[in-house]
Amino acid sequence: MHIKQLVLASLSAVLLAGCSPTYNWRDYTSAEGAFKVLFPAKPATHTRVIDLGGIKVDMTMTAAEVEGTTFAVGTAVAPDAALAQATLPAMRQALLRNIGASDAAEKNAATPAGATLDVDAVGKGNSGPVRLVGRFVAKGTRVYQVIVVGTPGAMPPEHTEQFLSSFKPQ
């Protein structure tokens, strides 16, 4: 009887481990309340000083990785709303430069609350080709970069779209 219980317990553990989802989507609200987004795993947050087109700002990056694909939101505060909008192309260009991608055609959009700039580019990372899909948003004095970076064939479009479309600046 004891061996039967042990086998059943082991079988149950294997089945439960198989049910563990790779993408464990969770609501996330930034600590300072600047945005909400769905992350596919538990994110980590780091802050550092960066140069956005000649403007030094503290950028807080919150990111999670699933199967080699990184989902991240970066946010910073510019001195004024006009400078926030002006930094979007510099943010986009810096990320393209980081992956060695050419400046592909961009999609710009103006919204009542600010401006957005999208990117979908392939470049070269340390271990081969890398794809960057992102959206850069200015709302008031705050700027956001919402990006997904990974191997071109390993970024499920539905997960990339779910992450990007779930982003809501506050």
C-alpha cells in the first residue's frame, strides 16, 4: 500500500509540474503609479542615469524574461512635456543602435494625451539575430519605452501583442 501511495504522489507531482505555465501573466502597477501592464513573469526593477538626446534622466526599467525573450518597460521624467516628446526618437535610436539594426520605417501617432513612436527591427545580438518590437510613449513630462526583445523566431506574436497592448500610462 505504501508503494502505491508513493507512485500516486510522484505521478501527481509530475502532472502538476506539467501544468505550470511558461507565461504566467500578472497585473503590474509601477511603484510610483506611472503605468500598468501585464508581465508574463515576475518582473525586476532597476534605475540608472541615461542620456536621452542630451538630457540626463533617471530611467527606471522593469523587466521580466521568459524563454530568452525580455519584456520591459522603461520610464523617465523629462524637464517639460515638449522635451518628453522630443526624446522619443532618441530613445528609439539608442535601442536600434544597441542591437545594430538599421533605422527601419517608423510609425508615429499623436494622441490627445501625448505622442507614440513604434519600432519593429531585427539586428544582431551577442548570440545571433535579435528582434526588437517596441512602443515609445510620451505623456506629459513622462516618457516610456515598452519593448519586447528576443530571437526573431522565438517571440510568439500573441504574447508580444498582449504585452504591448496591455500597457497603460497613468
